[in-house]
Amino acid sequence: MEPEKKSIQVAVVGAGAVGGIVAAFLARAGWDPEVVCKHQETVERGRSHGFHIFGVRGEHRIRLRTVKETHGLSGPKEAAFLATKANDAMGAARDLVPFLKENAVVVSLQNGICEEGLSEILGRNRVIGCVVGWGASMHGPGELEMTSGGEFVIGSMDSQSVGRLTLVKQMLDEVAPTRISENIMGELYAKLIINACINSLGVVAGVKLGQLLAMKRARKVFIAIMREAMAVADGMGIKVEPGGGGKLDYYRFLEEGNLFSDVKRHLLIRVIGFKYRKIKSSSLQSLERGRKTEIDYLNGYFCNQGRRHGVSTPINDAVVRMVKEIEAGGRRMTPENLKDAVFVNL
């Protein structure tokens, strides 16, 4: 039996590109979420003119119930969608705890893998992992573009929350087609690999994706990041699902002596680079806005798990080091960074 939408108390924490679009389409479908916005201008925009959503799903202007801080929420929630940057997710989760009903679920919409940390704060039985497979950009407070189509993939971190997946799917289907996976860590890991390649190398080189992947040395680093990530996954006991919307089988892609020869690997990466040639990595956009990247939750995740499971990750270690030096102002963003000694023999 379908739940009465108005009776389900819903929150969306974070009103950036992904969070704002999710909140707007939930509201449009009658779920009436309360939205926690970081900036007062966004709060006022949601209440007055409404968020302006445009792009691949048409143009909409949708008013929302907005608050500036989590403690301004009107009461306990049965479902919450956490759409902050990964760096802010743990703090946002702690603030959310008093506003969760006992059987509440919290859906993680972050880049990277935050589900383990969130489980420690919220309880593993509450956390729903989610892969966001569509693209979005924020052009200003409440000015949000859905730049590409795609799906959500959701899965529970604990058997106790399995029964709530149907409700979460019903809600997210209002935004994009939603698929339930029995191996959500494998799905999250698959997306993390792509993000760790594209986002982080975009910062290191300081160029758009097309220019980046046209460089052979960048493609070699791209493949090396993947190899280390897959070795870490083996150490963790994770079966990595196909990435890129199910089109990229990492095991087959990296296997030596099969159809994916080194030439074909490079060709496929170049095709990806051409298709998305005008895209600027979200981490690069963050730096240009004066904000920190999510490097600790991207390549840093492989490094940390590698140390934990005895897997060496020198390439990812180097990428993390470079990005942190760029954040601190001690290194410029330039393709010359790809000539660093650690990358020479790839």
C-alpha cells in the first residue's frame, strides 16, 4: 500500500545542485520536504520565488519549506536525504540525530564513500547508500541545472533497513529512475573510481576533461589510479560493480592479454574525454570558488583503506599530496604536475 505522502516527514540537508534538485522534485510530487540551506539567500529564494530547476527534465519553479540550520527543522523526520559535500557530511549527520525518528532512514547523496562514517554516527540500520548517476550544476542560489540524465542506485548498509528501500525508491523515482542493489558498496566503489580519476586529475592538471584525457601521461595516471583502487577493493573483499552506468567492467578493462589491450584502454579513455570534453571537475570548481576539495573521500579513501589492508597506493598517495599542496597554495594547477617523478615510469 502506497504511503500517504503528506504523512511522511522528510528533510533534505544541503541545497546545492544535487540536494536542491532532489528537494524540488520531491516537493513537486507532494512529499513536502523541509530543506536545510547553508546560505540565507537560498533560504529566502526557496520560500519566495522558489528554486528554478532547468535542464534535461525541463524547466520548473518550485517553492520549498526552507530553514538555515538543522536545529530549525519543525520536528522529527522519517526520511532524510543528506546532500552536503563529503567534508561536511559527518557534522551534518551529528546535527541531524535529534531530528530522526527511531525507524528513520538517512540517504547519503555524497561523492565518495561516506556511508561507513555515517553509520557510526547514525546507526548502521538507518543508513541507505546511494549512487547519483546523473549530473547537475549550481549557477547561483536556487538556480540549478540538471545537466545529464541517469539513475539512482540505492542499497542498505544493514538488513534492518532493507524494508525501507521501497519507500526510498518511491521517493527518488520522482527525480530519476531508481534501482535497488544488493551490493551497494560495490556500486559506490565503482563510481568512486571514476571520481578519483576525473575529479582529482582535473585539479592536478587544472584543465577540462577533454584536454586532460587527450594527454597520454594523464591517461596512464588514470589507469594506474584504477589498478591501485581495484587492488584495495580486493583487500577489502568488495566486488566492484560495472561503472559508467553499467558500461565499464573494471575487471575486464584492466585485465592483461584480453580484448582491452593497452591501445584499446587508451582509446576508450580518449572517447570518454571527447564525450565530456567541456566538463570541469567538481573539485576544480570547488577550488575556483575558494573551497576545499573532497580529496580525503576520493583518492584519500583508497590510500586509507590501502594502509588498513596492507595494499600499496603510491599513485593515489601522490595525487592526494598534490591536491593538498594546491589547496594550501604551495603548488600550481598545471599539466606539468603529471611529470612528477612518481608518474614517470607508468
